[in-house]
Amino acid sequence: MIDFTKLDYLKIGNERQKRAYEVLTKYKIFTILDYYSPILAGTVPIEIDVEGSDLDIVCELDFKFEKDFLDNISFSKIILFEADLKVEYLIINVEKSIVINFILEEFPIEIFAQNKPTTQQNAYRHMIAEYKILQEKGEEFKQKIIDLKKEGIKTELAFGMLLGLENPYEDLLKF
């Protein structure tokens, strides 16, 4: 299985993965976020992204150090780009979360931080489950997922539709 906790696999992936690797390394995103154990999750790592898909980066954050995290995200020490950062605070399953959105070159970026290890966050766990399902079900199934996504259906819901899952957000975590 691919080690999704490191970005190296992107260098030998499809064209969009290679491009994502170039952009993320060019702007040193994972270097800046290193303290927060960043992992690229979502559709790009498992090759089911569609036009406009973002790069989802999950991070572990002790909210006692929230200001330091936000200062790092705003790249106050290194002027890398001009972007409007959109910062949201959410409560997801009673867990405080921060979501930060911006654009780097052609990629929308979403940084999602919770006070739990990145490998235990649902975004990562969903991606791993989806990857395993894609490996098992093959290319035809993968293309059906991509087609549903092109119709605007969210990833977990697309899997749920094709697998007959009642609650895909929860049921995918059982795989």
C-alpha cells in the first residue's frame, strides 16, 4: 500500500499528482506545517479528483497553540503568495476544528486541523477506506466514482451510492 503520510508517491503519480507535488514543495507547505503532522488527504492522492478538486491537508493541532498555527498558515515569516485566507471554526462531532481555504496557483487548498492525530481524523480514514475499495473493485468502479463526482456528488456519497451504504460517512469508517 502507498504510504500516504509522505508526499513522495505524488512524484511518480499521474500528471495532476505530479503537479500537486510541485506546487506543495515549491511553496514549502508541508515544511511550514511539519510540526502539525500534515497529511494530504482527499481525492488527489487516490486519483479520483475532478476539475476543481482541492488539495485537502489534515493537521493535528493542540488548540492551546492555535495562534502559532494561524501565524504559520498566514506565512507571516515568508511571503510566498498573495491570497485571501478564509478561516472557519467548526464543531464536528463535538470536536473543535479549524478550516483554512486559499488558492495556490491552480489548486484550491483546504487545511483542516483538529486536536487528534492526523491518521485518526475522518478525512484520512475515509481516504484509506476509499483507496482499499478502489483497489478491490477495480478501474470500472473507479470511473463510476469519477463520473458521479463530475455530476457534483461528494466523494463519500458517491461511494455510498455505489456500495449501497446507508450512512456513507460513518459506514466508510468501518472498512
